[in-house]
Amino acid sequence: MKKIAVIGGGITGVTTAYALAKRGFAVTLFEKHRYAAMETSFANGGQLSASNAEVWNHSSTIYKGLKWMLKSDAPLLVNPKPSWHKISWFAEFMAAMVNYEKNTIETARLSIAAREHLLGWAEKEGIDFDHKPKGILHIYRDKASFDQAGKVSRLLALGGLSRTAVTPTEMRAIEPTLAGNYFGGYFTPSDSTGDIHKFTTGLAAAAERLGVATLYGQDISKVASSDQGVRITATESGIENTHQFDGVVICAGTASRALAAQLGDRVNVYPVKGYSITVNLRDAQSRASAPIVSLLDDATKLVSSRLGDDRFRVAGTAEFNGYNRDIRADRIRPLVEWVQQCFPGVKTDSVVPWAGLRPMMPTMLPRVGKGNKSNVFYNTGHGHLGWTLCAITAEMIGEVVSGAYPAQ
């Protein structure tokens, strides 16, 4: 039985460990925190959203980034301080603009393929993750943005996704609690929402039942590959240990770039910070006034998801500011104000703020496959769609690893 290490205990690492264990590998999962899903997989927007598959490699993104650069509460914020990492990433991002349509179609296709696996795993393993198969409603405040959404819908359709244009009256029939004036919307009934943290921890427990060894509190300092296998040096509680494996899959989020460099690979992941708030719905009026259907507001680039009966998640924004994890009040404030404007009956006296670093590749497509060494593999760089894509990329890397060890 081949021994495979998986580095990273977020949604991507846990789904990868699970997919490999199902294929008969002896899997060891390394995670630096004491529990699974404690960073980017802790409190995201909650959407399983094929309808959000449009990649960002478009001239409009560059324009908005420049326009908003000096506005601290803008949906997209770029710290103008230069770094080679940031410069190289944006250069590759702009080079990938020629593939905007192709990559959007491919992302939609992958997102749809992921659904069957993720929901099947949840059912098989009995994972309660506040899943709501109520669809996602994209809302637009003016004709120009609505018309652009129509163009995106045609690309998504080429990837196999059907979504429907709806009028303001139809929008309120879909989600009666929504306040404000809108030009129109697009509704995707096949999309859904859930709590990524609850799903990830539930699947981690399922992976352990399949025989995965989960090593938490592991600070990995060195990864090396040779013909004899892969050596991983990790420190736990001040004690350094070296582990030997036949192969390794890097699923380490924003840390993947540095680990890849040790292994002789270039994986140009950049940490794109996103923020969220979890609104605790502590009274009957707030619970009745919060939406059930998930939303994406095009103007503010915010998404919302109802998690169970008593929680409401709002998330979004993109901040290019290196590995900074600060939770800034001026970035949280627009999320709270959005709730107050769109759902005035919801009390915002109990709000939990959070920030996480999305591991994003310049092409907006994840890196899934082999490295330069025959025993090194990658499943990382999913950006803002890690929750949406994780199940299919785990299956993909599972097939790649199985192909590398056909006697398994």
C-alpha cells in the first residue's frame, strides 16, 4: 500500500485525503492548526455556486481596481506597494485575459461536475452542514450590469449551467425579504449553500474512519523529494520529526507557493483576502427578516447565505495586500451596512467578523496535477471557488495519483 502525504487541512486537503483513501492509499494529512478548516475554510460565503464561475481575467477588473485603489472600503482593493510576487501575479493575470471565455466555460463545467461528488459524500457520511438547495439569485441595480450578466450567462450555458433572467417582481417572489430597487436578476435554481467548516470537519472525521492519519499542530519546515520518496520535516510542540512517504499532494492554500519552491516547482498562488460577517439571528423578527435564498449583489460584490435557522453569512471583497490577515473595520463596515440596507428587519447587534486568504492562481483555474518530480502532486489555488470546486478537483488528483501508482 503506497503511503501518500497530503499537506493542508482545509477543504481542498480534506477532500483530497478522502478521495485518496477511497482509492486504497495509506494517507497521512498534515495540518498546522489543531483542527481542520481553521483558515480560509472557516467562514467563507457559503455558496456552492456554479453561477459564480466567471473568471476575473477581464479588462473591467483592471479598470475597477485602478478606480478603487484609494478607496479603503471598495469591493476590490489593491495595496499599491510593489512586490515581485504581486507584479508577477498581475502580469500573468493580464496575460490570461485572452482565455477569459474558455476559462469561464471550463470553471462552470468543473463546478457542475463537483456537485454530485460533494453532495454524495455528505449523504453517504451523514454530514450535516446546513445545506440549503434553494438556488442563488444574482441581483443587478442597473441595465448595463444586467446586460453584461446576460453575456456571462451565455458562457455559463456553454459550460452546462442554466440560469434564468428574472424581473424585480420575480426576484421578490423568489426572496420576499429583499429590500431595495433593482433592474433585474438572474436565478440559478441548481446552486446551493452550506457551512464549509461543518462540512470539512465532518469529512475529516469520515476520512479518519477510512484510515487517514490526521496529524494536527504540524509546522512543516521542509519538504524534499528524491527517487527514494518524499521526506517531510515537521515540528509539533517544539519537537521536530521527519516522515517518509512514497508521494505528497500539496493542498496548502497560500502556503503552497513556498512549499512548491522547495520541491523545484513554480506555483504562483497569491493570497487574496476576503472578509465575512456572521450575523447571529437572536430574535424572531431577525430570523423572519433574513433571506433563505442565497444572493450575489453585483454592485457590491457581496454574497449571502442562510446557515441554519439562526445564522446569516455575508462575505466578499477582494484585497491584494500580501499575507496580511488583519480584520479591518473599514472593510467590515460595508458588509454590515449591506445587511441593514437590504434586510432592514435583521438586527446587527451580534456580528462576528472574519478574514481569510484565498489562494488564487493568475489564470483563476486551480493547479491540479503532477509537479516536476514523479512523486509530487498539486491540488491548490482554487481562489474564491474552493468550496465549489473542491470535490471534483479531489477526484481529479485522486485519478492522477492512482495513475502514478497503477499497482495500488
